Amino acid sequence: DPLVSDLFFCGGVETAILQVSNTSENNDSYFWYDSQDATSEIGTGNSLEVNNIQVTTSYWVEARNGDCVSERIEAVVNILALPTEPQVADRALCGPGQATFEVLIQDDESNIVYQWFTSPVAQEPIETGDSYTTGKIDTETIFYVKAVRVTANDEITCESDFTEVKVTILDAGEVGI
């Protein structure tokens, strides 16, 4: 039987290639289908390229060699949902000090973590968790937070867009937020 690994993508994929990994020296031919009992193939060969996949979709492949036909094997292009962009309130301080940010509405999945950054292009988070307390701040400062979903087997992570949050330093007489 053909051996094909399932694929995983975040939020959709423009092009995915399913590949038979145990091609034999027996001159087997491979035929791809869009259902287990389809009568017309959608592709032939060791691989199948599929395009514009927005939801998890199954395909099937069988090997043929003369009159011998293998069982059809399912191959899945898994589309994982992107996590919700975190909602975090800006903070205002009455003079220099520390500010604490908290994710207001948290995604209800246990495999979501929140990462905090000083820049939207930073590679390493300065903190991971539902909240972040800054060091001492004496000027207006912007931080960034994103939600990251890690799959159970750590094969793929899906990330939300960044949420920008701001610490404002109020002058004497201004009302804080």
C-alpha cells in the first residue's frame, strides 16, 4: 500500500503537495482520488498538488501494478484555525513606573500561549503568559502580544496577528485610564 504523511497548515494554504514516500521498484503507478469510492482519478504519479485549501480536506491514493490494485489510503491536508488576536487594554501611569497588561478575552483552548514582544519584528518574546509586567517606564512605550497555538505533537504552531498595546505616562493633572 502507498504510504503518505498527512500535512498541516495554519489558516489555509495556496499549494500543498501530498507525496507517496514508499515508492517501490515494482513500477507501481499511483492514482489519486477526492473520495474513497470515486471512480475518476484527480491525479496520477508519486505526488498530488492541490491548491487553495481553506478547510481540512481528505484525498485517497492507490497503487496499481498490472491487475493488482492496493487499498486506497487516505491522505489529509489539515487546516488548523488561527488563534484569536489577543485583546489587551492600554495602560496609563501617573508618572514613571511599571505597568501590567493582561489578556482580557482568552482563547478557551489549553494549547494557546501568549507571547509578549518589544517589536513586531522581534524573534524572541520578552515574556510568555496571560499577563506581562513591564520594567520601569518613563516615556510612552509600545509592546506587542500574539496568541500562539501549538499542536499536540509540536509539529506546527499557528500564530495570531500582533496586538499593539501602549503605556502612556500622564502629566500632572491628567486623569489615568
